[in-house]
Amino acid sequence: MADDLTTLSELNEKTIVEEIRKRYASKKIYTYIGDILIAINPYEVLPIYGSMNWLKYTDVKNKTDHEPHIYIISDRAYQNMKRTGYNQCCVVSGESGAGKTESTKLMIEHIAQLCKHDESTLHEKIVEVNPLLEAFGNAQTVINNNSSRFGKFIELIFDDSGQILGAKLSEYLLEKSRLVNHGPGERNFHIFYYFFAGLDQSKLKCNMISKPESHRIMVESDGGKVFRDTTHMNECKQTWNVLLNIMKHVGFSSEEVNGIEAVLAAILHISDIKFIPHPETEGVSIEDDAKLALTAQLLQVCAEKFIDALISSSSVVGHETITSMKNEMQASDGRDALAKALYGRMFSWIVLQINNLLAPKKIQNSSQSQNWIGILDIYGFENFKNNSFEQMCINIANEQLQLFFNHHIFKLELEEYAKEGINGSSVVFVDNQPLLDLFLQTSPPGIFALLDEESKFPQASDQTLIDKLVKNMTGKPDFQSTKGQSLFFTIKHFAGPVTYNVDGFLEKNRDTLSDNVINCLKDSNCLIVFELFSPFSEIGSISGTATTRKRNMRMSRLMDGVVFRATPVNSVNQMKRASIVAKKSVMSNQVGTVGKNDQLMRGSKTLATSFKASLCTLIEKMLAAQPHFIRCIKPNAMKQASNFNEKMVTEQLNYTGVLETIKIRKLGYSSRLPFLDFIHRYGVIGGVLTLKNPEQGREISLQIMNKVQMTDWQVGKTKVGGV
């Protein structure tokens, strides 16, 4: 069996897929395509990892001396960085469920071992960050039990001797909507299951948390139990305890851990709040006052302000603040928006804390340089029965990665061919730049620009959005309106056509909270809640500078006695009195019904804008580094070991460009030698010992090739290329 597919004598789709199948059947899940690695998800634990293999794949001089392995890629990135001083970037790509997250973890573990210091625990902390992020950012989907519902780019930072100094994590587009809505066969974020199983009974009782099935966001779609059996619950409990130890080891304080627990409990209770129509005010009241009182205490906010924020909305008209009552639907939407905002901001806050704790210490020698190895693990291409705003962003991110891959594997190589006068016409690849322009360009406006434009109008609806898209995009080769389905459109992605449902697109893109919600929460006495409402950065994550400034400001206010204590509510009657006060306050300012969020009208950033900015930042970093590609392949849709679906694998090899990559590597791009080096290496067997006249380099190289019949090599203008 061939370790490198470019060495196959016969290159066609059938022989390539058959070779991969044979290797997979023999538990050989890794295969090379020149310098690219294919990784087939085994759906089982293989005995090819760990300390013995870390040592085996250290400073490998010749990859052919070992079986193909992901450790070869991590070792190559590390050794290249040490040798050249140039930043490295490992791009892990593939469908959801193809094994990207596991591949990322394996590389981080290996690199951490390559530069391990006996006296340092930094490498351990960097490795431990992964399960913490997975707990808060991963969830079960129909096609993957541990699907990343966010993208991450991890930078491992080194000094010029190759010793690790620290790490930095960037996160992209957490799927917050999963918190309040997940479909059949899917679950909420892992952390909630660990939370229910891990909290002791006294804490559960204190926080009024009952069995998980009684909380709306934990209900299984089939009505079944949240924990399959006692074993499942015990596993979740053990994971919770592991996470507590990780947070302690990485550097989270007890106050911060308690704050995370309080926010998780508050999110559960917020999501359970129900509203009752109030005929007198045309607004609503809250059904369970006791539950709301507890939520206010968990968030350490003023109960009256909290009620006000849930049942009303404020907007500024001129110099006057207008407060309007919400109807039942608006209040329910606002409740869910608050729950999603708390969870999304908490996730960003956790990432910020990790970055602060793992940040490189100040280098004593100012002349010493820093280099990094970046590892990108981003959500795979998705195509579900119902594809919404999240799937659109995920698939555009994958389109951008495919373009990056095409640029390095095809465009740059073919440009080199053109310079050398070598014919590369047999290599054909799909350039997806036009599709990216369809979404991201500003003039003429692409889909994201049109979405942002429509999001600014208070009276806009999902129907007016689809009308605008159809009007502007009809006739574009990759866009297709869907007949008979007014809120749908189809895009011809590199991985295949995907139909999107724009229902909810505008609200998801606006991604805003009303001013009275923000004003209520930013005055919280809970450290985490207080910091969660720091300003966001350009890419949509919490700004570290702003958070530090807010923490200092909060401490100053506490010292001065300015920050009020959250109103303690010890009885339902007290809660009702608070509710009456809030309603009177609302009614005294009430004018009309609630409109769209006033923040949006004042020009706050949309989710699409932040997403575009984050993509731009990511690609800029990747372009400034030497790339290494790992293409993860899913062998079947059943998540079964030893099950190789030939049709499914072939489709992935085709749309990811793997088959064309094999062709271009086979054509001779993997080895390029200037004439002088070629003659020096092969001149003896060709009867030429030296090159006396540099202008004769091409002629003499041709003589050597003809004499020894090197049919797999071609002569360019300055170089000879071959396999």
C-alpha cells in the first residue's frame, strides 16, 4: 500500500479511493499527498498516539522513514519554525464529524511535548484548555456527538530557541441559538449536562434547580430522559469535577468559578420565565415571581430593574426616553435574547480569561523575537434539513478556507509553472472567488451587505429581505431562488448546493439587547456579569482592555459605596410589590408599542459585520505564515468504525480538491531544482560533471534527462521540476 498517493503508477478516481479504502481497512487512517495529510476518522481509539509516539515523531528528517501520521505535521511545523524563524499555520479542515477537533488536540499535545520544560507547567495548561473549551462550545448534533459549535484559532507562542512562552486563542461565531432551540437528535451545549450531574444537592436546592427535564432548554425533542442511565450521569459528574480542577489549575479564582455557576443557573431560570398577557396595559406580567426573584439574586441585579427590562423596552427620541410595554411574543423573544447574550458573552469572557492566564510573560531580552504556530479548527461544511444564518456563516468560512487552500496548492504552483514555461493545462480546479464575492463584496452589494442594509430598517421583515436578495442576486450563477418557497434561496457551494431559510435572519444579524436590559446588567454586583457587558471588539468578542478598565472602575465604585446591592427578595409578596413598582414606572413613560431595538438604529455592529471582520483578521494571520494542510475525511454517516462508504468519501475527495491536488503533486511540483543543483546531483549518471557556462544550464539539463529517460521531469526556464 502506498503511503503517498502521488507515487501511484495509475492516477484516477477509482484507484485513489481504493488505495485509501485498503489503508483504512488496515487501520492506517493517515495518507500523504506530497506534503498534505489526509486523515480518515476511525470512529475508534487507535494505539498510535501518546508518549512513545511523541518521541518517535520528534525531529523527523525523512518522513518516508515512518508511517504517515499527524505527528509528522506538528513536528514539521515546529522544526520549520525553529530553523527558519517563520510563523507556521496548520489548517485542519473537513466536514462536521470528520475529526477536526481530535486532530487539533493531537497536534497541540505533540507540540507541547516537543518544547516541554520539566520545571514549567505552561504546556500542561495549554493542553488542558481544550476540554474546557469543548465543554462550553461543543454539543451533540445529528452527525457528530462532539461537534464544535464555534471556530477557534490557537496560537502557540515561542521564543527564538523554540521554548514555549504562552498561547493565545481566538474564537469565532459561537452558535448561541442552540441554547434555546435545538432540533431532533441534537442537544444543548455539553456544559449544562455536566452542570446538572456535578453540582451537589445543596447547591442545586439553593439555586432552585430541579431535574433537568423540568427546564425548557434541557427538554429532549423526543420527550425522553436527559441522562440515559446512571452510568451516563456519573460520566457527566466526573467530567464536571475534571473541569473544576482544570479551571483551578489554569488559574481561575474561586470567585470566577462561582460566578460561572451562577450565570449557568440564571440562564436556566431566565429561559423558563413565562409571560401572561396584561389586558390593562396591553403588556405582560411574569407568571412565576419567585423564579424571577431568584434569577435577579443569581445575577446580583436590582429586582425592579430586572422586571422592567423583561417586560418593557426603552428608546431615546431626541432628549426624551420613551418606554413601551412588550407584548407576549416580544417579551418571550427578549427573554431568549437575554439568555443567548449571557451565554455568548460568558463564553467570550472565558476565552479572554484563558488568554490572560496563558499570555507570554514579558521577555527579559528585548532583542529576542517571538514566533508562533497557529492551529485552525473551524466548523466543517454543513447542510441540514433547515439551514439558517449560522449555517450560512459556517459555510462561507469554509469557502474562505477552500480559497486559501486553492491559492497555495493550485494558483501559486501554476504561477510558478507559467514562469518556468511548463504546461499545466491538465490541472483543473474550481476557483470559488466569485462565490465569496457574491457574499462579501460591498460594491455592488453582496448578500451580507444587503442583509446589513435591511437590518437597519425598523419595519423590515424576513420577507422584505428575501425580496431584496432575489432582486439583486437573480442571474448570478451561484444563486438560485426557490420556487414555491418564498423564504428560501439556494447557493451552489464548492461542497454542493445548500438551501437556506431566511426566517429569523434579521433578528440574528441584529444580535442586540435593549438599553434597559444592558443598563440593568452592567450594574450587577456579580464580577462576571459586570464584565460581560464590556464593549465588543471589531470581531465581536469581549475587549480585554475594556474589561480590565471596567474591573478597576467597579472596584473603585465599590470602595466609594456607589454600586447598590442587589435587592434581596425573600418572599413572593415582595416580588409582587417589586413587579407593581416596575409596571408603574413603565406606564408613566409608555407611548405606543415597542419598536425595534434602539441600539440598532444608532448603528451598532451586526453579526455579519463582526463575522466579516473576524474572517479578514484570520486570513491575514494565515497569509503571514507557512501553511500545513490536514484534510479530514468522514468515512460514513453512521459514526461507525470499519465502515467505509466509497461514494461519501469520493464526494469529499472531489469537492475539497484532494483529487486535483494529487494530480498537481504528481506532475512534479513537489521537487524543484535550479539547473546548477540538478546538474550537480544527476550530472554523473548523465555524463556531465560540471556546468562551465551558466547559459547552457537548460540545454545540459535536457541532455541529462534524455540520457537517463527521466520522463516524469520537466525543464523550465530556470529550474527542473519532478516528483
